Amino acid sequence: MTERLYEDNSYEVAFSSEVTAVKPVKGGAEVVLKETYFFPAEGGQSPDRGTLNGFPVIDVQIRDGEIFHTVGVKDGDEASVLAAFRVGQTATGQVDWEFRFRNMQMHSAEHIFSGLVHTHFGYANVGFHLSENSATMDYNGELTKEQIEALETETNRIIVEGHRITARYPSAEELKTLPYRSKKELTGPVRLVEIEGVDLCACCVPHVKSTSEIGLFKVISFERYKGGTRLHYLAGFRALSHFRECLASLGEAGQILSAKQTDIVPALRNLAAEARELRFRLTSAERELAEAAIAQYHAKRGGVAGEKLSGDALMFLSGDASVARHALDVMEELFDGTCALFIGQDSTYRYFLEHQGGTVTEIGNALKEQLSARGGGKPFSVSGSVQATEEDIRRVLSGFGLH
């Protein structure tokens, strides 16, 4: 059993310990120590980072009471790792303090918030995840935006008040009398983390000594999840880093829009309205161009304006889906055979094949077989996409009399 030094002192990050086992693994070695300050992946939280004998600790896992430190190689030299760790010798460890402290801030903040959720609504924390890239809390009941904001405010008030945070292993007899929170039934010794006057919860993770060290708590987003609520949150220095990034993005957006940060939303609304107007004008222009191109093609085939010709039609146009539908309707008004429309550019097309009263299935199959097109539909109407040059498409369709 590895002695878990971090349970009694989460602020110590430099230590030495005897090596009790070494096992080569791909890219490095697994090292077991007599005692360690490295926290393993446990309790929904990712493990500590740092170094052992100068080698990077890339993972820490706990199995059957033993803590395994996965140590990575330097410059691809796997032999150097095994040479640096011998059973019975002493290894020197250094935990990444900044990473550890940020996780401590995050986890202690979660205890405050989850304790308040339980106190005010009776909901249990049924899921927790804390990694370098995300942090979520799951509750078995639904919370509204207003309730979450109230809980968030109270959490920050408790942070400012500086409540003491302690951890201990009560006796089995005392444990039976304590109203502590736990995600699951526990057996054996139970470590309880107490936030004075706020919360008592079973937990194996390092925490800060006082709520004041958390600094700040903020719910970033929330959604309904498995009949309850999932919240994404940040606290402490991780929250600070996030808000710096957000403010930097707002500043850049303000420069692009030539607007103050407080005026970005109105500026975006105006920009969106202008974009909608421009899209409408562009679509109208593309429809007119499509109509003109089809009319020119119709006349070239010997048609008289407004007169339906007997035969097939093949067109390559530009535009979006609404333009395609409009163009196809115009083609069907002027040709009574197969109407084949390819809309797009740069050898990337959406295609539409229609023949009212006939079939276009064979044409669609030929596009799939010869040009790896995708699509499907009904015998008289097939649509899909294809990446091919206009020349290659015309070559395939020429076999069906489409020119």
C-alpha cells in the first residue's frame, strides 16, 4: 500500500521516497514508491503532473491501494528511465504546484456548490468530472437559470467569508452518526472533507485550506442531462484564465466591428441584419442569372420563349439550395424530358435529376459507379453530391443523351 502523503498535506510538492517497484511500459516505466505526494486519477479528477528524478510524470493511477507513476522517456531513450529507477533506491519527486493548486480550487468550489444544491433542493451530486480541459457537475434534479444564479452568488459569498476546510478519517462508530454526502455506498475507512458550517462530504482529493483561496466561482453553462442537470463551471485561476481569453476575444471583436465592448451585441445585430439583406439580394440575383442561363439554353435548343421543348436538359449553375429548387422548376417548365441540374463550383456539386413520368435511377447509379457520387431518391427524382470536374460529369451523362 502506497502511503498517500497528499491526504495530510496537499501543499507539499517536493519529496523523496523509496522505489518499491519498477515496470517497463511503452514509452517509459511505471514506478511505485513507498509514499507519494502525487495524487492519482480518482474521485472524478485527473491526476497530478510533475517529475520523478527529472523525468516527466505523465500519468498517475491507483490500483489495489498502490499508486503507479507512469514516467515518460527523454529523447526516446527508454533505457535511461529504467536506469534511473532501481528498487530500494530513493527517487526525488516534484509535483507541478500550479496544476495541483488550480485543481484544488476547482474541487473545493465544487464541494461548496454541491453542498448548497443538497441543502436547498435535496439533490445529490451523481457525477463529477475534472480534467485539464473540462469540469462538470451532475445533479439528479432539474435546476432553473434563476436557481443556478442564486446558488452561484451564495457560493461566492461563502468563498469570500473564508470558511476553514479540513479533512480527516473518523472512526467507524463516529461515521455512523455524521450526515455526510457521498455519491456511493462506502466501506472501510472514509475520508471526510469538511467546509466549516457549509458541507461535509466523503472525498479522496486534495483541497485548499480556506474557501478564500478559491477566489472565484462561475457556472459557464448548463443543460438538462439524464433527467437532471449538468453544469460546466470554472473556479480560481482557471476562471481567471478563461475570462482573460473571453475579454481578449471581445476586444478583438470590438476592433473588427469598430465598437466598444458594451456595444458589440447591438453591432452584431446590425451586422446580422445587413448580412440577411445581402443574402436575400444575392439569392435574388442568382435566381435571375439562373433563369437567364436556362432561357438562353432553351433558345439555343430551338425553343420559343414560354414554350416547352421535347427533350432533356443539362445545366451547371451556381447558388444555394433555394436557387437549385427554383432553377429546377424553371427547367421542368421548359423541357419535358430528364432535367439534370448541377449546382456548385470548384468540382464540388449538388446534383438534382428529375423526370416527371420517367425514371432517372440509371443516371444516378452511373454517377455513383463512375464518379463515386453520393445520393438517392425515387425513380423519377434523385439528388446527391459529387466531387468531379464538369468535363467528367458531362462525359458520364453523354451516355444518356444529356448534353
